[in-house]
Amino acid sequence: MNITFQERGCDIIFIISNYDIKYEPVLKMCYFEKEGNSFIKKYNKNIRNIQIIKNNFLNHAEEMFSQLGYFTNIPWEDALLEFIKRVEGKNINWWLTGSCACCIRGIKLNPHDVDIMVDSKDVEKLNELFLDCMVEPLVDTNGWVTKDFGVLFKQARIDIASDPSSILDEPTPIDCGPYARAHLEAVMFKGYKVLVPPLTLSLNVNKKRKRLERVKLIEDFINKNRPL
Amino acid sequence: MFKWNKCVQKMIDLIEDNLTNDVTLEKLSKELHYSSYYCTRQFHQYVGISLRNYIRLRKLSAAALCLRDTTHRMIDIAFKYGFSSQEAFSRSFTKVFGISPNKYRKMPHPLPLFVKRNTYNPYLLGIKRDIDKNFAKEVKVNIQVIPKHQFIGLIDYNVSKYYDFWERQEKIYGRDCYKVSGILESIKSYNGVVGGWYKGGYIYGIEVPWDKQFHVADYFEKIVFPESLYVIFHYPPYEYNKDESLVFNLLDKKIKSWSPIDYGYQYHDLNPIYQRHQPETYGQAICKPIKMIKNKKNG
């Protein structure tokens, strides 16, 4: 896999070429666009610290994509622990969503990344704290579902998104929307208290995405742990 | 009376006409001559969802149909519906519909599309209007073959009227008309979502190729109907909120006065009667299955 960078007008382009064909679905999943024989992603070249982010991407991209495709082991627990230790005591509001939020309750879902939700007011702090492992800049994406989005790689991929929009809760609340944020539950993970959405919301999102194996695992867990 | 039903409907119609433009609260409130705050509050009250989310969900749903029905580049579709990038579009689409636009384009499967809302329905609001027959157009009658096809949709053999049908669906089964319509509209069909009658009951669904597999919820019936001749009573496009009753009466009158025997046919009930209903674009048609009368000379 070749990773190169190119400046085009106001943009800096992250280019991935000479990749094994097995990476194609992974790159698409990560919203890289096909351009000829390469996959590319554009960022504004004036984004702060873009040179450092480029280097981080160069050093970690292949390992990250390999994990995302389940071609190698994914130490998501180490990544989550690293994140928790770094933000501890920094007055940053954050919560865990996605499959890891189920896993730390004891449901074995086999995550390929760690999904963290934050408040946009803390984005600056996070940009400073995680600059050494930021592989995609944490910036305002003008998105309809979340405000800022960025990616870290610290042993495993960590996606960070801020300020979920209420559109995520239409028609049914899911595990990363404002409803989830308003109903967080505390779960202990390696001695730390982690806030996660209610399991029913994780169930909703997996039903929506037709991930039937995950639906079954979550339903089984809910049924086993239902109070008598 | 029903002033805000009408005003919110106007906002909905304006949004619908401007799905590929920048629709803002400021523009809408200017049209209505009310404050932005009041408009957005009333919209939420009457539609049950914020104006911003409504616009976004309608745009995403229209973009989904564009992905399904055209070969336009995804980035062009993203820009067309107001996204700042292909990534922003893909991310929103995936989160809202649970499938990436790429996957949906390759293998379109039913999605819970967000369909246009209606807050001003004279029938439901009990508004009686004088029908101005002077503007009535002619109901056209023609005979067509509807090929063998599969009907996917809901059937209730206990009711024969549209509003009774939905009352039961919503109360007994918890199935919301908008939700069901959204799923059905996401599937490419011959004539869009249709109503109709079959074996004394009311039906609501789509006509699709008979040999295609669609993965829909179990509560949707799937029935293959054979090829049949149909007589189509068609009224051209009209304004739904204004002329629905007039069109219904005109169609009814025409159907009663048209005798199939005069043309060498008779009605049959092996196939359903379909009601195609897209007032603003197609108009309305009642399609009744017929067959030729055997042994009729010269006929």
C-alpha cells in the first residue's frame, strides 16, 4: 500500500495507491473516494497541524485499514484504555457508543474501532491531547448528523464525533443520538467509569443496519439479565 | 379555521418544490408572513418533527431515489441535495438509513424513506367544499394489459375503505401510514404506491416484477397476479387538497356508467382493482380487471 500526499488548490489530498484489492471495501467504508487506480480523501490544507496528521497517517494507515478489514487483531480494549487515561481529569465530556459500548457490558460483538462522542466545546482540547495519534483531522464537517469528526489511531482506530443531531433519533432513537446522550448509563471498564447508551438503543441501530448476529447477541444478553 | 393546517401545508409544499435548493426557515417564514420562531414552532406541532430535520430527511429520501433511478455520480447527488461533500452525504445517509449509499445503489433494498407529510386533508378535517364542476376535466377510459406481476403490500380483508384501513393498521398493528409508504416508495415499482381492492378487502402496496425477490418485513403480503386486461378510468393531474372529492365523484360516475358488456368484456375478480393515486403528477386512476366474454360474435 502506497500512501502519498498532494496539494491541489486549497486542498491537501491523502492518496492511497498500490493497495491489495481486499482493502477496497474498507477504504470505501472509510469514505475514501475512488480516483483512477487510487483512493483519495481531501482536506483543507490550512487545517492546523496538518503536517503532523499527514505523518501519523503515513505511519499508521496500513495497520488501521488492516484492522478495519479484520485482517489482523484489533486491540480495541487497549485503545479505549489509552483514551480514558489521557482524558482523565481534563474536564472533557465524552461517552462511548457503537459496538464497544456493548462489549464493555460483556457482549462479544467483535468491534473494529472505538466510537467516542464528545461535545464540540471540547474539540480544541482533544486536538491538543491527541495530536500525536491523529490520523484524520478533527474538524467541523458541516455534517447533518454530527458536527465535528476526526480519527485517532492509538493501537486501534478511534472515531471521534461531536454534537449528535436529533435527526439521528428519527424515527427511532439510536445509540449515538441526542436521546442516547440524555440517557447514558455508567459501566465499569478496567476500573474506570464509562458512560454508554442504553442497550435498547444499540439494539435499534443494529436492527436498522440489519446486523442480525449482533441483534441476537444483544437480545440474548438483555433477556439473560432481565430482572425476575 | 384550520389556518395553520393550511400554512404548514404551504411550507411543506414549498419545501417539496425546492428539495434541490437551499430552503431556509427565513425564506419560508417570509412567504407566510409570520416570524421564524412562530413558523418553526407551528411546524413542529403540526408535523411532529422539527423543520430542519424534516427538510434534511426529505432531501435524503429524494437523494436515495436519485441513487436508485439515475446513474448520476454520487458527488453530484450530494451537492444537488445540499451536502458539502460526498463524505458528508455518505455519512448522513448511512446513519439515517442504516446502509451506505454505495451499497444501496448496487443492490437497492427497501429503506424507510421519509415521505412528504400532509397536514391539510379536507376529508380528515371534515371540511366540506362546494365542488366547482366548471373546472372538471374529462375521465378517460382505455383498456390495457397489466402483465404478470407481484404485489407487495398490506391487505386487510375486513375493511374496504382507505381511511378505515389505516385506522385499523395504526390502531391494531401499530403501522403508521407514512412509515409503510416510505418503505414501499423506496422499492422501484411500476406505478408507485397504489391502493385498491381485492376479494372484498382493501390493499395498499406496489406492483413489481413477479420474479424479483424483495426482503421486506413479514407483515407485507407478496402475491403474484397473472397477466390480465384492465379497464383504466383515468383523471389527469389535479390539486389534491382542492379537487379530491370532485375527482372521486367523477371517477365513480364514469365507472357506474361504463358497461363492459357494451364492449365485449366482463369484470372479473381474480386480480385486484388498483387505485393509482398521484394527484399532482399523474392524477388518479381506477384500474378494474376485465376479461373478454366468450362466444361473443364479432367481438
